[in-house]
Amino acid sequence: MSYLFNRGIHPKDKKELTADLPFEVMSAPAKVYIPLCQHIGAPAKARVSVGDRVKAGTLIGEATGFISANVHSSVSGTVVAIEQRENAAGRKIDHIVIENDGLYEEEALPPLENPTKMDIFTRCYDAGIVGMGGATFPTHVKIQPNKPIHTLIINGAECEPYITADYRMMLEHPKEIVEGISYIKTVLGAQKVVIGIEDNKPKAIDAMQAAVAGTDITVQKLKTKYPQGGEKQLIHAVTKLKVPWTGLPADVGVIVVNVTTAFVVYEAIKLGKPSYTRFMTVSGKGIKRPANLIVRVGTPFEDVVDYLGHNDYVKAIVGGPMMGLSIANLNPVVAKGNSSLLLLDKSEEREIEPTPCINCGRCAMACPMRLIPMMTDRLILKDKIADSYKYHPQCCIECGCCAYVCPADRPLVQSQRLAKKLIKERMQ
């Protein structure tokens, strides 16, 4: 039984462009530019110098704190520079530039047989694993909560339009995902494990049900609704538990892990492979040949687009159309958290020319967090930061439902982000 979360929206999913396309391996470019910050938390510290020779899997960036993540080379070759470049969010961060020698020599960690809890935790840390659903929270931190966990939920919802990377992962690697889940369950000590998949993915549901046969893992069919993949919404849909507004899933005894993250955990433990490849969807009518790709971290988006070809496009988005980031050019590179790259043509773009709010309340009716975005928007424009605080913009998950339904085309998500930023600054 699925307890559908309240509110939300039903955008067209646009997944038909890539849903039936198996993953294909994209060749690495002549140079990769590997960011030292691909995760939530402190940036990694460079462990190599210009002139050093590395292999695919060599540790080139070391975590600088508990909430941080190791970074590994994605190719074999020579370090030719350590330079600042803009990432997809427009921030200048350090990148390690490696000239690919084309040999693809690998440096792996020793595979683990019958790993203990500490073995699994340490391996997730050593391999630099982060949440592959887009949040990029370091996995070794997530699987060491300070509260007892009774339920592990595996997120296979993939509710964002266009994106099919998790869907293809469930079709192509279901057994590996289940093995990765078993390792995560061991660390958490969870009594119950549920894989949540939206009902618009029947083939994935069948594949995962076959893979969990004979285990105590269950597959739960979820009603298709956006943002079903949001942690708090997914927890409510699966368990009927409600995470407090300012709380975390662990506060109600639940941890949520993405299906691709579970696969990467399997690779790290069973194969000894650090996290340096990304399974991603490249889609939109601006792409000549939409595809699901396996791409090495540090590959410029420009190379990805050149590999597939492009048509006339008006917008490039890293991530999904609802929560992704629009980028001005294709200079940023593929990082661990990039599940998709979209090139949209004129027919897919929604031209927005904001007009005054008409007080219809649709944004509030759509908000899955039960916020009132129109009030935050109104107050923040008047610089009434203290007044906006009582409408809890800090609880916004930036899903975009409010902006999607707004007939006045108000930039409501941007207003929420600005309010969160200003409130944080004021509190500090």
C-alpha cells in the first residue's frame, strides 16, 4: 500500500526519449578536469602535484573533515595543472587537470569478502561515495546516524521529467543494487528495507521484484507524482511517517538511499572501485541523439554534447527541469552528483515574464512542504527578512512546484532561496 504524500504536481515526464536506451560507455576526453568539491561539505585537499602520474582510481583529493569526500582520478595520465574553474553552480573551485594517456590503467582498492560494519563504513569513505541522486551528501556520514534506524528506503522514484538513469540502472543491474543494499542494511542495522518505485516504471518494478526474491527486501509501487523522490515525501508515501519540518529522516528512524548509490556501494566493496564514473541521462530535443551514458568524472559537458551531437537549443540544464541548474555555457564538467544534462529547444522552453501576484493561492496548494511561497516572495521583495521567517522558507526543498503552477510566472523558487540565504546571514 502506498500512502501518497499531500499536494505536489503531475508534470509530463518526457522519459520516452531515453527510457528504452541501455547505458553506453562514452570514451574519456584528452583531458579531464576533476573538481575537488563534488559533495556537500568541505572541499577535498589536493594529494597530487603537477607532473605526477596517476591511474584511474588514484586518490588525488583527500577529504578534509568528517563531512567531506575523497576524490579519485577517472583516467590514467599526467597531472598538468591545478586550476580554478567554474562548476555548474557558477562557483569557482579547484580542479585537477589530468592529461589522458589513453592506457586506462586502474588502481583499485582490495575487494572485501564478508565485510563488517566498520569495513563497509571505511570503504564508503575511502571510495569517496556520495549520494548519486543529486544531493551529494557523503554516504559514509549518512550510514552513521546518531539515532537508531528501523527502516531503510531505497529511492527508485526518479520523479524528475526526462531523467531515466536510475530506471536503466534498475533494469540493467538489479542484482548488484540488491547486494549494495545488503551492505548498507548491515551498517544501519535496519529491520525493514523497502525499494520505492513509481508505477510509471513497471519494467523496473518487475526487475527489482525478481532481484529481491528470497530476501527480506520488499518493492513498493508508488503512485506517480512529483516530487515523489523527495526524502520527506518518499518517507511519508512508504511509511506514513512525517519528518518534522526542520528535522532529518533519522529523526523518525528512517534513512533514504538512492538506487544508483547502492550500486556504487556494491562496486566499491565487491570490486574495489572508487567512485569516479557517473551514470547519467543526456536528453531534450536539443540533443541530436539522446542517450543514457556512463561518463568519467571530469569530462566537460561540451565533450558530452559533441559526442551525441546537438540541434538548435535555447537552454542547457544540469539536472532535471524542475530542480536542475541552468548553465550559461558547456564549460563545466561532469561531477559525481550530475544525473543528467538537458538541452531544450524552443518548443520545450517556458518563457517567463513575471507579472504581479494575483493571490490565487495555487503555490500554497501545490507545495508538498505546506508552505506559502507567495508570502515569502512578497516579503523578501520588501526586504522584510524577519517577517518572512515566520513562513518557514528555510524548510523549502526547492522542488519548483510553486513556480510550475503560478499563473503569474513569479520566480518563487528564487525568492525562497534568497530568503533562506538572507535569514542564514541574519542568524549568523
